[in-house]
Amino acid sequence: MATVVPPDQRPVRRAAPRTSRRRSLTEWLTALLALAMLVPAAACTSTGTAGGDGGREAGVARAAAPEEIVAGELPETLTVERPTTVAVVGDSITVAAAEHLDAELSALGLDVLAIDAQIGRRMTVGERDRLQTGADIVEFLSARSAPELWVVALGTNDIGQYADEGAVAEQVGALLDRLPADVPVVWVDTWIRGRDEQTDVVNRAIRDVVERRDDAVVVEWSAHAPADGVIAADGVHLTDGLGRQRFAEVVAAGVAALIDP
């Protein structure tokens, strides 16, 4: 099982090869909902206990998504072989959901090489010997373990830090430039209660840059976070039970949409 990697330690492992067409979002969601009907009703409930999953089995069919999982159109086929390994880089939201993410991604048949998450992490800005940037982490893990798929859940700590959308887009591009050009990417967008304008700036920049890349999608966490019981009183972090599970399910549904179109 993958673990949250402390700031001064990091894991290891390896990668694969890449042709593109698009399937509509409606088609994917129809298939997802049909699959969800096969899951027993008891498996579709969440508990409110800290870190608990109510004994539920892992699987993206329970994502119970509001209208959308990913922004824009989905690739009909990947330009590479279906990935077998994945690494996740994130901030405090990923720290909280790490155990659930490991279970959900493993249920897709992926070997989770690393879930490297750190409180306060930003895309390209860090603090020497204390806070590694997302860009540094993806470069390190790409060189050491060459994941065949990346999940990037960053941007929350960059909200309100830049003058405009273009400046945010530069940070997104700088992080993606550290990854091999042929590696599929799932980027999870951001949400903070009461900061809609600033959040939209970051999310538009993420979509604009990520959607220019082959084999890449943006998961719309922003469409799910406002649901009752998902976000804690501070307006950004996940609740212990439902929030952590829902985040992992939505991320895994986005991954499935990309790798199993």
C-alpha cells in the first residue's frame, strides 16, 4: 500500500509508451451511472467517523457524481498503452485522503507507487528544507520510479497568490514541463468556500494548460466539494468520513474516464 511520503523521504519505480480521439462527457457519465446501479445500496453510504470507510469495498462506481467528473471532452482512446502504475502528488487534501486514494486507485488495477502529499504544498513555490514544490516532486519521482500515470492535486495553496490567470497558467505549465510529454495526467481542480472568484482564476488556468496536453484531463472537484458533509467548517479541508471518501472516489472516477474510455 502506498503511503504519504514525509518531506525528506521519497519512493521509487517504472514507465510505458502513445493516438487520440474524443468521446463525449455524456457517454462516459451514462456508462458510469449504469455501472453504479450494479453496486448494492449498502455500499453507497458513507460514515462520518474519522478516517472510516464503513467497511465498503473500493470502486469508482460509488462516486455518486454531481453532473460532471471531468472538464471538457474525454479522450476516446489513449495514445499510450493503458497505464499500470500511478503516482499522486498533492497537498493537505491529499494527505487526508491518502488511504482512500490508495484503495480506489488500486481497485482500478493500478500499482500505486507513491502518494506524495504535504501540508501547504504549492505548484512551484516552496521553502528550502521544509516545503517541497509539486514540480520538484514530480521531477524526482519521474526520474526514480517513472510512473506511467500521474494524478496532480495541486492549486489550492496557489489561490489568490498571483496577479492574473496567465501567471497561474505559467505555474501549471512549469510543473507539467517536469513530466515526460507522453505520460497521461489527471489534474484535480480546486475549491475553497467563499472564494469563488479567486478559485475560478486558478481552475481556468489549470484547464487551459492541461487540456492542451494529449492524454490529460481535469477532474472537477469543484463540482463535488460544495455537497453537504464533504468539506469541513474551514471551507477547504475534507471531513473525516464522507469528505475523504468522496474525494478519492471522484479522483478515481476521473482516472477511470481517462484510462478506460
